[in-house]
Amino acid sequence: MMNSCRVSPVLMNLASKLTAKRCVEYVVATVLPILVASMLYWVLTEAQYPIALMALLLCSVWSATYGSLGSALVAASVSFLSFNFFFTAPQFTLVMDDLNDWALAITLLIVAALIGLQTEQLRRKLIDDAQARAEIERITHEKDRELLRTALMSSLSHDLKTPLATMIGATSSVRELRDDLTPAEQDELLDSVLSEARRLDRYIRNLLDMTRLGHGDLSLDRQEIALADLLASVAQRVKKAWPGCDLRVRATEASYIVEVHPALVGQALFNLVDNAVKFSGVEKPVFINTRFDEGDVVIDIVDHGPGIPEADRDAAFDFFNTLGRGDHHAAGEGLGLAIAKGMISAHGGSIMIMDPVSISRGTCVRIRLPASASTLPDHDRQESHGPHSDH
């Protein structure tokens, strides 16, 4: 009962606004043709009466454009009567003696009515198209949210394995080899445990917050960050995970700025670079190249691995994928690429797998992220420098 009491005034207010708007439409549709006809009567000569016909037709067009079908038909009818009253013999009556006048007036009525019908159909089509676009956007948004939520939950088991293994290995070493380790070695192992524990704490809190996206409770905590800084952080993590790996970051413009959730996009990039090093091997170089293209910052991650067959590339982003090279070979679960895609998609970006241009064998993973508004003016002018190679 309480809810109905609250809703009723809102509905009544909306109904009153719609009724008032509709009344204004009909009043204008009635008065406008009469005013136009009366003014033109004093201005036009008899030879110029066809001008009045066109002016009255415009009144009907105006009502059809800014009103409803009903107001357009009212305007058409009043225009017909106004033309009859002011411009046909005998004047100031609703009688017409000349068949030509009848033909003109009826033509005015028919054309005005057809314009009203066509305008209403166009208006309904535009409304339907707008509703369809809104529904498509809503479904796409919900799909991206669900993909992100699933990716983040899966990340809890996938991306935390390495640090947990480090912590377990370090604590086991301290416990089992305490007598054989020097105090400095024990401190080093304990420091590694503390460092990984703190990183896990930060990352888990980010993940748990971001899973709320699936319920609409939280928005992406977007921050403007220099792409070079983001890639430097990723490179540091990769080199720590793969000592001795040949990782070559080529951020050609330090001014590239993206507006993203740094922890999530950083994790997505780490997954992709980690996957590239995993299949290239530490002895072969992995390239990270950036460029600007049509409002997006493009990041290419190029490796010298066995590559992924073209037929399997779309499926490589599926959860628990075991097709092609994938990322399951070393991780065992096939989640890294799917998690990366979920995180990138949630930021309005895209990710795809393609053949590298300048090497005969390997994989190029291309990420596109919308550039920050502060990046756009500079690089719109710098496009004349030409595209960069993928490695």
C-alpha cells in the first residue's frame, strides 16, 4: 500500500505533463494556420494566393515535426478550412464555387495528411532504433560485466599461484633448513614472503572490489596513468618472475596517457607478457611496442614462440581453453588470456591475436585501449611520423 501511495503521485504528475504537452500541441496546430492565413490575406494579392497554400502546408509540416500525428492531422484540417475561408470565392465562407479551388484545397489536405503520417512513421522508427541501440548497449554492458566478474574470480586461482608458491617455498626453506641458513639468508627469505604477502593483500582487495561490478555496485576506479609507467611496472614483475628473460619495451612516446584501473590493466598485461615469455623461452626476445591509432593506444606484445593457428585464435581467449598454444602448457588451467580479455574489455578496449609482421614465427597479441583525452591533441598531430613496426 505504501509503495502504491508513493508511485501514484509520480504517475499523476507524469500524466499531467503529457496531457499539458498534448494540449499545447493541439492548440498550436489549430491557431497557427489561422494566424498565418489571416496575415497572408492582408499581404498577398489574388495572383499570389498559391503562396498561402505553401505557407499553410508548412504549418502542417511544423505540427507533424514537433507534435504528434493527431496534431498534424488537426493542422492539415485547419489549413484546409483556412485556405477555403480566406482565399477562395466566395471569401469568408466555407463554400467553394470553383473546381480549381476544390482541387487545390483537397490537394493541400491530402499532402499535409501524408506528411503527418510519414513523419509519425519516421519518428516511431527513430524511437525504435534508439531503443534497440540502448538494448544492445545494455546487453553488451551486462556481458562485459559478467565476463569481468568471471575473469576476476578465476584470477584468484590463476594469478595467485606463483606468489603463493614463492611464499610456501620460502617458509618451508626457513623451517627445514633453519640451522643451515645464515641470518642474512633467513631474512632474505622472510622478506620475500612479506613482500609477496603484501602484494597479494593489495591484489585480492582489488579483485574483491572489482567483482562487485557484476552487481552494479562499483564502477571502475579509472586513473590517468602514463603508459610507459604502466609497462615499466609490468616489465619489473615479468623480469622478477623470469630472471634472465630478454624483454624489450619500446614505448616510443612517453606522453601516451590511458585512463584505466592500473592494477587490473597491469595484471592483464602481465598475464599476456608472462604468457609470451613462457612460450618464447628466456633466451629469445619478447617485444612490447606501442603506437597511437585512431583515438586508441595500441600495445603489441610479440614473442618468438610456436605461434597459435589462425583457426584457434578466437578460442584461445575462452576459459579452460586447451586449443593451440594457449597458456595452459605451463599454467595448466588455460585462464590467463581469458582473464586478460575480461579486464581489457571492461575498459572499453579490445584484444586480438595476429601474426607478427617482421618475424617468420611467433605470435603478436594486440591490445587497444581508448586514449585519455589529454593524449588526443598531441598525437593527432604526430600521426604524420608514420606507424611503428611491431618489433
